[in-house]
Amino acid sequence: MGLLHFWACAGFLILVLEVIFNLGGAWGADLADLVTNLPGQPPVNFKQYAGYVTVNESHGRALFYWFVEADQKDPALLPLVFWFTGGPGCSSIGGGFLQEIGPFFTNANGTGLIRNKHTWNKYANIVFVDSPSGTGYSYSNTTSDYSVFTDQSTAEDNLAFTLGWFAKFPEYKKNKFYLTGESFAGHYLPELAEQIVLYNEKPGLDYKINFKGFAVGNALTDGYSDNLGTIKFYYYHSLISDQTYTTLIENCNFSVDGPTVESVPNATCDNAVDYVYGVELAEINPYNIYGLNCNPPATTNRPAFIKRVNMIRFAGVNPCPPDTVTPYLNLPAVKAALHARQDIEWIFCSNIVYDNYSAPDFTRSILPFYRFLLTKDLRIWVYSGDVDGVVPTTGTRIWLAKLNLPIETPWYPWNHSSQVGGWSQVYTNLTFTTVRDSGHQVPLYQPGRALQLFKYFLKGQSLPGFDYKN
Ligand SMILES: *[C@@H]1O[C@H](CO)[C@@H](O)[C@H](O)[C@H]1NC(C)=O
Ligand SMILES: *[C@@H]1O[C@H](CO)[C@@H](O)[C@H](O)[C@H]1NC(C)=O
Ligand SMILES: *[C@@H]1O[C@H](CO)[C@@H](O)[C@H](O)[C@H]1NC(C)=O
Ligand SMILES: *[C@@H]1O[C@H](CO)[C@@H](O)[C@H](O)[C@H]1NC(C)=O
Ligand SMILES: *[C@@H]1O[C@H](CO)[C@@H](O)[C@H](O)[C@H]1NC(C)=O
Ligand SMILES: *[C@@H]1O[C@H](CO)[C@@H](O)[C@H](O)[C@H]1NC(C)=O
Ligand SMILES: *[C@@H]1O[C@H](CO)[C@@H](O)[C@H](O)[C@H]1NC(C)=O
Ligand SMILES: *[C@@H]1O[C@H](CO)[C@@H](O)[C@H](O)[C@H]1NC(C)=O
């Protein structure tokens, strides 16, 4: 009897035991979600699960997840990590899993998978969550849910997801638990973190969520800082003129309007922003200003432009590969293997979610969440690809300064394979680190540097510097 056959029998035996002894809903649920026949998948030694967690019974709202156990002998000993892609409305399984940190990428023709040698499941068990409903394979059976999305409703659904996920996988309740994500997840992560901390403070709980912290990349955080930082980034990278810079500085109220986010339009500001994207940056990929431009010709309509860059935000690196993720995730056999609904067309980023997401929430400041979380004994890492022009490092540094945290280890270059991987500054209760020569999606543009960063984040150690002593 071959090894493969043996494992097949073992799986069958567990199934039989499950049926005979009715080992409880939890185990049954994760067995039902076990992924066994993913088309074109290379053989692996770790288990995968995928499916839905209901987050709101009465509305029939469910979030989709894809969970990969750690690719190590004993995954139970390693941390549990959730990943959220931003948008809002962009899918974590498309961007996060299949192009950045998952164990597989799609192959050249979108019919199968290849291994990602920089996969983050080398160090942790990772759950990719499509949130809010309407994103990726996630859905609501109540159409009116698609007319209003807010930070608050997203955070509540994400907490319901977290609790529902632990109900399916109770064996993971004891693991150290972290959140990760990027871009608009700069809202999702601190807001879910707050929900979890408040949940854990409730009396009479069966268990507390073993929440330890979060790491967030190129994180939209504070409308004022992110808008102002974007203007400075463009100006000091010599992408816009003195005149444009001055016009923007003098006419935009960055708290509510600017190149990155807008909730209250101002015609003078908007015309200048249109000139930036329609003329000065028209042939630049704002997600990676020194990368190849894979975008279709720019439009002078700014809201359309911002939407467009969100929709093509996974256009990828050199040399502008075609999208093979969308065809793969729409294969009926792939949907069946992942236990996704066949009637849902998978798209990278949902217009419905983006267009119906509360405008004031785009520009709101997430700093009050940081101020709350910074005293809750959590590990908080903020990282930033330093050639991203959409949520650039300059903006992040403006809001970090507003937090006014004591500096424990001042700004230093960190060592990745004997080259500068970026710079890091350790504050009390928060570590900030840049990733050199990385665009918006750090693991996409700098996979090796991103993996090292993740490893040190999980270890709770500062990134290594260079030894200048000799
Ligand atoms: C379900 O969602 C609706 C609207 O999104 C909300 O009003 C309701 O309170 C939710 N139900 C529960 C039990 O959370
Ligand atoms: C949504 O509706 C479908 C079709 O009726 C049903 O199968 C599914 O269970 C519902 N989802 C939820 C979360 O209630
Ligand atoms: C897709 O590419 C794989 C190799 O990556 C190849 O084996 C397969 O035949 C191709 N399929 C089609 C339909 O072109
Ligand atoms: C949501 O946004 C879309 C545009 O993408 C719009 O057509 C629709 O009316 C909005 N509301 C709902 C409920 O879909
Ligand atoms: C835009 O804002 C600037 C600065 O607040 C203000 O001076 C100007 O009148 C505004 N323009 C419009 C068209 O609202
Ligand atoms: C900028 O917008 C905020 C929020 O709407 C408002 O409180 C503030 O007064 C505005 N500042 C200026 C200079 O118009
Ligand atoms: C750091 O966290 C500790 C609790 O873990 C808290 O007592 C302290 O006030 C925090 N310091 C800052 C500057 O936030
Ligand atoms: C930088 O890191 C490499 C390992 O990636 C190590 O071999 C080297 O000694 C380090 N260099 C310094 C100067 O610390």
C-alpha cells in the first residue's frame, strides 16, 4: 500500500469516526471545508481548508476564507495569522494569497498553481479573509447590504468572522493570534483589533481570543497625513512641478480632500489633482513609481482614476504579466474545490463595495484606535514600501509623528542578505519599518525582504542592523 493510499485511508477513517461518534460540530465543519482536489496544485505536506463563515444569520451574510496550515512538522505550535487585503472590496485570496504571501501562485495560463518560495506559511498558519461581504467569493443574501458599507459594519462582521472561525477550528484557540494586511486594511486591522480587545474584556466568556497584535503595510490611516504625504512624495521625487505642488498645498483641505482620499470635494483642489494624474503622472504606475507602467492610458477624471488604480492594483511587476488569477478562480472545478458558490463571479476588486463604502470613512483618522491599542500590550508593526505613491511612506511618517511616541531605537538601516532591506525605527509599543525599493504591495515587489520582516515580527525581534564595529 503506497503512502498516498495510506493517507487516503486515514482520511476516510477519520470521516467514518466523525460520522459514528459525531465528534462535534467543530471538527465536522473543518473536515467539510478541507480542500482536497484543487486543480493543478503541486503536492504539499500541509492541509488547507476553505469555505464560508456566516457573520449575520438574519441577512444571510457570509465571509469566505482560505486557510493554509503552516508548512512545518507541527503547525499546532506556530502562530495563527489572518490576512486582509484592502480596496475596500479587493479580495485577499486573489491579491494576498495568489500574488503575495500564499504557498501558491497561478501558473502562466491560469489553469494550475506553482509554489511560491517566499510563502508566509513557512512561519505561521494563515487565514485569508475576503471582507466585507461582496468582496471575492463573500456575499450577502440581502441585496440592501450592498448599498451601505462602513468601517463599523466591516469591523463587526470581521469580529463575527473571527468568532465563527474559531468555532470551526477550536484547536487553534490556544495559538498566538495576529492580524496582517495592507492598504485599506489600515482601517480594518486596528478596528478589528479594537473589537477583539473589547470582546475579551466582556465578563463570563468561554475563552478569550489569544490576540497578540498586528502588522500592517502601506496602511491608509489618517486622511490628512496620507493626502499631504502623497503631495510631498510626488514633489520630492520630482514627479510634479513647483506650481502644482503650491496649488495643492494652498487649495486642498487634506483632512477631507487630496490625491489619496476624498470625502468633501473642492473644485480647485480637484482640478489640480486631475492635472497630476491626467498629465504629470499619467504614464507612471503610482503603486510603484519606478516600476514599469502596466496601466491603461490615464483618465482625467480623478474619481474614475482612483477607482481605476484600485481595480488594477494587482497589475503586477515587470514585465506586466497578464492576469491569470481571475481565470483560475472562476474555473468551476476550483470553486468546487474551495467550497465557494458557483454562481458568484470572482473579481479582484468589487466596484459595488468600493462605490457604496461610506465616503467619510475613507478620510477618517484611525489614530484614536492606535491610541487605544498602544496601551493594550500588543505587538504593533507598521511597514511601508518606500516607492509606493498611493499610500506613501511620507504620509505614514506624518501620522506616526502625531502619535508622539518615545523612540527606543532610532532610525537605522536593516540588513537583508547584506543589503539594506529598508530602515527601521522602534518606538515604545510600535515598530516602524520601511522596505526599500518596494511598491504598494510589499510582498509582491520585495518578497524576500517581506518574508524576513514577517519572520522578525512573529519573533518579536527588531530587524537586524549592520555591524559597524570593525
Ligand atoms: C445583521 O445585519 C444587520 C444590518 O447589516 C444589522 O442591523 C443586524 O443588527 C445584524 N444582526 C446581528 C445579529 O448582528
Ligand atoms: C444564502 O442563500 C443561499 C441560497 O438560498 C443559501 O444556500 C445560503 O445558505 C444562504 N447563506 C446564508 C449565510 O444564510
Ligand atoms: C498551461 O500551462 C501548463 C504549464 O504551466 C501546461 O502544462 C498546460 O498544458 C497549459 N494548459 C493550457 C490549456 O495551455
Ligand atoms: C452600489 O454601487 C453600484 C455601482 O457600482 C451602484 O450601481 C448600486 O446602485 C449601489 N448599490 C447597490 C445596492 O448595489
Ligand atoms: C477650496 O478650498 C480652499 C481652501 O480651503 C478655498 O480657499 C477655496 O475657496 C475652495 N474652493 C472651492 C471651489 O470650494
Ligand atoms: C477642513 O475640513 C474639516 C472637516 O470637514 C473642517 O473641520 C475644517 O474646518 C476644514 N478646514 C478648512 C481650512 O477649511
Ligand atoms: C506601552 O504599553 C504599556 C502596556 O503594555 C502601557 O502601560 C504604556 O503606557 C504604553 N506606552 C505608550 C507610550 O503607549
Ligand atoms: C547581514 O546579514 C547577512 C545574512 O543575511 C550576514 O551574513 C551578514 O554578516 C550581515 N552583515 C552585517 C554587516 O551584519
